[in-house]
Amino acid sequence: MKCILCMFAFVAIVQNSSAQQLQKELDSLTQLLKTQNGKDTTTVDLRNLYVKQALFANPSDTTLLDFVKGTLRVSQQIGYDKGTMQAYERMALIYQYSLSNPYKAQEFYHEALSLIERNKSLQSFGWSIYGGIGTLYYEQEEYSKALRYFKQVLKHDTSLELTATANIANIYGSQEQSDSAIYFYNRALRLEQVKTNPTYKANLYSNLSLIYGRNGQVDSALICAEKSITLIETYGIEFVRPTAYANASMAYLANHDYVKAEKYAHLALELSDAQGNLFLQKSAWGSLADIYAAKGDFAQALEAHKRFSVLKDSLNGQNRRVEINKKELEFNFEKERSTTKMEIERQTTLKRAYLFGGGSLLLASVFGFLLYKRHRDAFEQKKEADFRAMVSETELKALRAQMNPHFIFNSLNSIGDYILKNDTYTAMEYLTKFAKLMRTVLENSEFKEIPLDEDLKFLDLYLQVEIKRQPGKFDYAVKIEEGLDIQNILVPPLLLQPFIENSIWHGFTPKSTHGRILIDISRKENMLVCMVDDNGSGGWADGGMPMEKKSFGIAITESRLEVLNRQKNTNGKLKIIDKGQDKGTQVEISLPLELLY
Amino acid sequence: MIVAIVDDEQHCIDHLVHLLQPHIGILEIVSFNTVSEAIKGIDELHPNIVFLDVQLHDKTGFDLLASVSYREFNLIFTTAYEKYAIEAFRFSAIAYLLKPVDREDFEYAFQKAMEKSEQAQLHERINVLLSNISTEHNPKRISVPHKDGYLFLVATDIIRCQADINYTHIFTSDGKKHTASKTLKHFEQLLVGHNFFRTHNSHLINLRYVTSYHRDGYALLDNGERLEVSTRRRESFIKACSLI
């Protein structure tokens, strides 16, 4: 048996009137609308009411869509939320029932729901929308979702109790939970609302008969089918008639009443042909095939079966299309969602990139600036240090240069003194010695530092020359600490000469004993200590002589040491020790030990 | 023994004559005031020792040397303070006395001039001197005394000098090693201003041959040798290298 579930879904609109009544109401509404052309809430309400009725009276009226659009426009213009919401609902209904576009329908249902979200006061008017969505899900065979919606409606809106109950029954029927289905059908049939609504009653009985039939309760199925048909005949309920006939045919078939079964099948076929309802046609042909087979009219049975198969295939194709549509929709939605997600991610990445880029740039700038600053500071410092070094160098050079005339004039004194005491030829030879000394002074004073042995050589020559001038007056000794590499030690030139000169000129008075000058070079840790010691009268250092008369050479040497200390950040020292009257003087110069290699 | 004195100032001649007094017994002293006179005299008299002043009116002692045909004498230049001339003498290993002449220096120079060996290769040394003194941009040559006389080296061919107590080993770009009977200090002073650098107590390097400096204290030469640079010389060594 081709047991086909042929149920009519219960539209979520409370329908109280019969077909004639419906048409009458519709006409009066049309009249009313003609008089009410203003843009106000009353007009909107009226228009919505009209659509609801018109949709039932004439489901294939395509002009209704434009009409609702108009309603929507007016309602939005005047800001009438309830009207707008209901207009959306009407739009959804049109798409759902007239245009068979569940997706569009769903869209409008959701528009309506979002209005409720914004305006909670509309909640009480909104349950029919839940019902509509439930129906949509039911038609799309998403039974659990549909059930959820209808149960909500059942809970919140008593005016929709019947619709909700009936649909719940239908859902259970579709899910082949026959007991639950029968329970809810009977519950629906007991409701007050059903008593004044023969359309519903007929539909409920028709559907119930189907479930009973499927459940094997043939008698109950028959009773229900007959009740349904009686109601249809009595009230002229065209809406339910094809379904009821198809279901009745199946009930009779189950009861082996082939004549009646065939009659209703044919009637259902005729009506569904006229309506173009393939589902009902398929159901009717299925029933007929079974009927003919049961009657033994196999040719007709085969023919009916062929029709049945074609319709079945076509319906499956339709189902497939629906399926494909659904998939496509899901795909589109998925695509949109992923695009949005990607866009968001892109934006986030972009934002992060900007942030990171900006941060890096800032960091780089700061770093670059610091680097620049450090470099600049270092450069400035170096420049300053170079400048200071240059100043010191110049100062030292000037001081060394001052030594030259000093030495020259003192030498001239010596030569003059010699000439007075000796003959011209020996004076000439004395002079050549001094010329040699002067040459050395000039050469050495070119250098900042010279090897110690060079300076000692010069001092030796100088002392020899001076001894020649005053034979027998003094002698000298140079003592160098053992292991001191005098060739590799650097000293500023002519540092000791002024002190030796002082000893010779001021240290030894005519009455004093034989003079003796000792030059002692030694090393103390990393200092080079140069000492000039005499046994003269002493007191020339600072005691006996007024400061301004202090030797020019010594003053220059002090300044040179000072500049050298500043330049090299060292602690070279000059110490003049007066050993007391007639005991002599000791001069000690300590320099940081500087090596050539 | 004939001693010729060439000087345009009479008092200088007198002073030299005075210094020669201790040896007057064995000497015949002649003197000339001008270059032309001197050329004639020298070529005529063939003196054993010539004291030659650098500046002679508008001419120089070098003009004289370039013109004389007889050069088989011992030469001692006398000069007051001519830096360029002194350097040329040192390069050519030719004796010189600075005026006013000191007796000790004079005695030393005169005694040396009396030795026959001092005359060795004088002709070449004079040529070196004349080429070095010339205003043309000739490569500077040095006369290097060694055990059998003199070596003549172009300064820029010397890669480096290495001290060996009182001797110095000179390494040249042709891969040869010469040993001179002078201290490294002598060559250091001689080659001042010719891009030589004393990197170490025993090393004098021609900076032209330095390819790189290594942080661990070595200079690398383009013949592959690694030479120590003493810690105290590093800074100035790097500076000197960068100035080349």
C-alpha cells in the first residue's frame, strides 16, 4: 500500500468563517478600503486584515504581494510598528503559500521578529509569526525545530492554541509517532475553537483518519474520514476537500471498500488536477493503483502505478530542488559568513600590521635617534678632546720654544764669560761646542718626547761644556738605575736642564767647597724619577730667592708638567727640597713611565 | 797629502785651517772661493781630501761635483744648517761637518777621511747624492754601508729593516736580505719622512708594503710576513697606515 501521508498544514491564522462568509467579509473590506485611503493606522490595520482574508479566499491572487508592499510602505512612513510587523507577516505568508518560496518567507518572518525585538510591546501580536516559522520548518521537514516553535506558541497564545495543537499533531504524524499524533488530534478536536470552525474540524478529522489508517485502526479511520467529508459537504470547504478525499480514499481502501475508495480517489484526482497539486495527485494515483490491483484490474493498476511513479519522481525532483536550494542557501550563507569573517580577519590583521608597523617605525625612530645622538655626542666629545689636545700641544710647544732663547742667552753668557778668561782660539772652540748644544736643543724641542738616552746625552754635553768654563769648580755624576732601558723610555725634552743650570750658576758660590752634581734616574713602580742633587749653598729654590726671581726655566718646567698632567691625565710631580743653608738642593721630577715600544 | 778647502767665506776657510794645524806637517792645504776655481784646481791638483761648502755664491757644491772629472778624493761637506742637504749626505753616506765646526767632530771626520776605505765607491755615492739632490722626481736612493763597502738601494724597494744588535738586516722587494753595519736607529732616522714606521724595538717597516693590521698585534705585509707591532705603537701605526 502506498501509504501516503496527506495532511494539510494548519495555517497560523485563525479562520472562523466559511467560504461564503469569507467572500462577503472580503467584499465589505474592499468597500471599506475604497473609502479609507488615508495614511493612518486604521487603514494599515484594514489592509492587513484584507490580505489575511483574501489569501484564504484566493490563495493564487498574485496582486496581493504588491498590495502588501503598499501597506508596508505606508506603515513604515507613519512609523506604525504593529502595522509594519503584520505587513511583514503577510509578506511571509504570501511567499509561503502563494509563491512557495520558504526562504523569502523566512526572511520576512525574521524582519517581523526583529521588529518585536526592538519593540517589546509587539510581543503579544507576534506569536502567529512563531507559528508561521514553525509551519515553514514543518514544511521543510525540520520537525524538531518546528515542534519547538509550536510548543512556544501553544504556551503563550491561547488564541492560537488550536493551530498549534493541530500542527504538533501533524508533526508527530510526520514523524510516525502515531500515538502522540492521535493524542494531539483528539486534543485539538476537543478545543472550543474547533466547534465554530468546521474547516479546521474537517481538516483535523481528515488527518486523523490518515493516522488511524496507518496505525491499522481501520474503523476509526473510516469514521474520521466520513466525519471529515460530511463537514466538507455541509460547509462547502474547498480548501480541505482534495486532501480529505485523498485520505478518505485511503481509508476505504484499507477497509476494502474499493468502490468508495475509487470514487474518492477520482474525486481527489480531479480536484488536485484543477489545483495543480502534484502531491495530492500522486497520493490519489497511488491509491488508485492499489485499488485496481485489489480489484484485479491490472492494466489500470499498471497505468495508475506509472502515473504514480512519474509524479513520485517529479516530486522527488522537486524535493531535490528544494534540497539543492537549501544547500545553496546554506552555501551562500556560509560563503557570506566566511567572507565576513575573512574581512574581519583582514581588518584585524591590517590593524595589527598598522599597529606593528607604526610601533616598529616609532621604535626604529627612537633607536635611530639614540644612535645618532650617541654618535653625535661621541663625535662632539672626540672633537672637544682633539681640540683640547691641540691646545695642550700648542702650549707645550710654546713652552719648549721658550726654552730655546732662554738656553741661547744663558749660553751667550757662558761664552762671554769664557772669552773674558781665555784666548780667542779656545773661545772659538768653546763656542763651537755651544753651537752643537744649541743645535741639539733646537732639534729636540721639535719633539714632544724623546728617548731618555738622547736627553741624557745632551745633559752630559752641557755639563762638559760648563765644566770647561769653570775648571775644578764642580764635577758631576749620572747614575742610572740598573736594568732601565733608557733607549726605550720617553721623556719630554729638556726637563732637567734648567735645574742643572741653576745648580751651576747659583748653587756654587766662590767660597763653597768643591761642587758636586748628581743626576739620578730611577724607577718607582710606574713612575720615572729624575733627581738632580747638588751640595751647593742651597736656598735658591724658594727660600732664599723671592718668587719673581725664580728661574725662568723652572717656571716653564712647572707649567710644562702641569699641561702634561692635564693632557695625559697623569700625576707628574716636581719637588724642590731645600736641604738647608750650605747643604744644597734636591730637585725631584717624577713622571709616568712612558715607553717607546 | 793635499787638502782642498772650497768655501766662499774666508773666515770659514781660516777656521778649518786652524783645525788642521795639528796635522800641518804632512799636509799641503789649498783653498778656493768659487766653484769654477775649484773645478779647475781639483782637476789639476788631484787632492786627497776635499772640504766642500754647500752654498757657494749662486752655485752649490753639488754643481762642483757634477762638473769635476777627477773624483778620487775623500769628500767632507761643510754646511751651516741646510736640512735638505744634510738628508742627502746621510742618504749617500757622505761625511759632513756642521759649521761652526767642532774640533772633536772635525778630528773624527778627518781621521776617517785619512782611511783608504772611506774612499770606496765614492764615485757611486756621489752619483747617488747628485740624483737625490736633483729637483727631478727621482726615486730616493740610499747608500748602505756593509762589510765590503756600500750597497745602493732605492728607498721604496725596501720592505723592512730588522735590528740585529749593531747590525741591521734590510729586506728588499726582490726578496733579498742585506746586512748593514749600522744600527736600526740609524736607518730609522735616515728614512724619516719616507713612509717608514718603527713598529717595534727591532722592526722598521715600509708602510707601502703593509696590507693589513690584525687586532692581535700583527702587521701583515704583502709578501705574507707577519710582524709584531708593539702595544704602544699600535695607535700611531694605524694612524700612519691610514695616512698613506
